[in-house]
Amino acid sequence: MSHFVKTNDYFTIDLNVNEKYFLVSSKWQYNWNNAANTSKWTSEEKAQFHNQSDKLIWKAWSNKFRLKCKGTSDFADKHKSDTFLVNFDIKKVTSAGNWKVDVNKIPTGQTGPSYVIWALKKISLDSEDVVIRKRTENGKIYGQIPVSHEFGHTVGNSVYWNLHGDEYKAESTFVLDKDSIMNIGNQLRKRHLDHLLNVLNDASSPLIPNTEFYV
């Protein structure tokens, strides 16, 4: 087989064996809102926001993780020396989205609350979430693109439902990892792939039986 595909409520994982990469894609169904004193979204602005988000997420998350495999399957034996890149993509849809995405247009330069509710498959963003946001802590400046951070929640870096979300747990040492993209920085960590690996290697429905993928 040249492709192995696994789909759940949150995303689809497609392993392209010949090209040696995973594509993790999710369908975003948008709802466009406006804060006071802002103009209505135009079709061009909607397209631009999605395209910017897609490019920023790809830049932050894709081609950063490399997976290998092991196990007793023919696949694991054949590909035991291979490395598979992991790429991430969002697709704009008008129905049957994995995620309902509310985007609020706010005045340029302002900030608003952005968040992901895993259980409801809901994302809340604003028009400034495609612009780098800088924060200063203990004299150090951190830069982060909010939409790239929020995307990280949608692939399992969440405190909900016992998923990985250590940057948010007071008892975790990762609270101090400010450079992490799931904190206030822009750097990926191996732990940010924990949930995807759990999905791939789920004993009850693995992507490939008797095959374990790992970073």
C-alpha cells in the first residue's frame, strides 16, 4: 500500500509511504464575526485570513518532526531504517468541519481572547491572531503567532480530557518552558506530538497493526 489513512473527529492522518511523510489535516468551518466599529468581513479578507493561517501553521509545525517505526509487521521490517516527516494542514470547508472556527474582526493592533475548546471542537480566534505577538518576562522578549499556538491545541496539546498540556499545569516543570510554542514562545518540543503518537499507536485501532511509530 502506498497510503495508510486514519480519521477521527479532530483530524485525518495520511501516511504517504512512497514520499515518506505524514500529512495531518483538519477541516475548519468558519464563522465570521465583528467587534464594534469594524467593517464587515469581505470575501477577500476571509480568504486572506485562512491562507495566512494555513501558511503560518505550516511554517511553525511542518517538517519539524521525524518519525521512525518498529514492530513485528512486514511494514515495520521493511521501513525500519526509514524516516517519515510530519506535515500539518488546515482546509477551509463550508460544512462538516472537524472544527467550528469563530473569527472576530477587531481593530488593528488590539488583542482579544483566543482559545480552543477540545470537547466542543471549537476554536475562537481574532483577526490579529496572524500577527506576531510579543511578551516580555524576566527581561526576555518572546514572540509568538497566536494562530500557530492555538493550532497546537487542536492536535492534542490540551489540558482537557487528559491530553498533553503540561505548559498549563502548575505542578509541571514545563510551565517554566517559556520558549515552547504551547507557552509564550515559538519552539516545538517532542512532547507536542504525544497525542498524535497515541492516535497512531492506539492498540485498539493502530494506523498499521503491530507497528509503533516514535520520534
